[in-house]
Amino acid sequence: MHTQMDADMNIFRWKLFGVPGLVLALSGCVLTPVPQEQPAVNNLTHGAVQLTLKKGVTTKANVLETFGAPNITTMDAESREVWTYQRHATVSAETASESYGTVILFGGSTRAAGFEQSSRTMTLIIKFDKNDKIYDFRSRASSF
């Protein structure tokens, strides 16, 4: 035999334990997005160019997969498609040195700090033949 008091107690228990427990259980279900592979656009190095690109063998699709989309696409005088890649990187570093010397009663201390910055530029120009394979390519890197 259930009384109104038992019903009120069940509602109270549900509010006290059931709702927070349900919220806690559901909050554990989190969807994590699956990372999608992006083209390795930072792969543009002399080594990667020499290892990846082969005249008459490497296709446009291979180049896109390895280096991503080109910065510029044009046509040359013989109507061959030309892709130009240019990447620029700036590397910054702080430097610090500290020294301390003492001679019996005399002491000395020096402290120096600096900031170094260098830049690198890589340019790659690829010409494709009518079969979408590499006809010719040239690359150049500079650091300053």
C-alpha cells in the first residue's frame, strides 16, 4: 500500500539522484572529431623536391598530394601548364648569456641578451606535359 508520502519520497529521490546521475552519464558521451589529413604544404624542401619529382613520371595528382595547391598556375609559350610554389618561413630566437667572475674582494658580472631572426624562401616551378606528367622543374632556396 503506497501512500502519498511514498510517492513524494520517490519523486524526491528521482530529483536528488536520478536527474544528476542521468546528466553525469550523458556528459561522458563526447564525440571527438576525426582529424582529416591535409596536404603536407610545409614539405616544400630541396630534399622533398628531389625525392618526389621525376620528369615524365610524377603526375599533377602526385604533386598536389605532396605539396598542396600551387601559389600560381600559368601557361608557357608551348601551352604547357606551369605551377609555381613559393614558401617563406621566418625563424626567431632569443639568446642570452650570463657570466660572473670574482677576484678575492672584487667581483664582476655581465649579462647580455639578444634576438636573432632568419628567413628562408623556397621557390619551385614545375612544367607539365599534355599527359599531366612533369616535363621539367626547377627549385631554388635562399636564406638570409
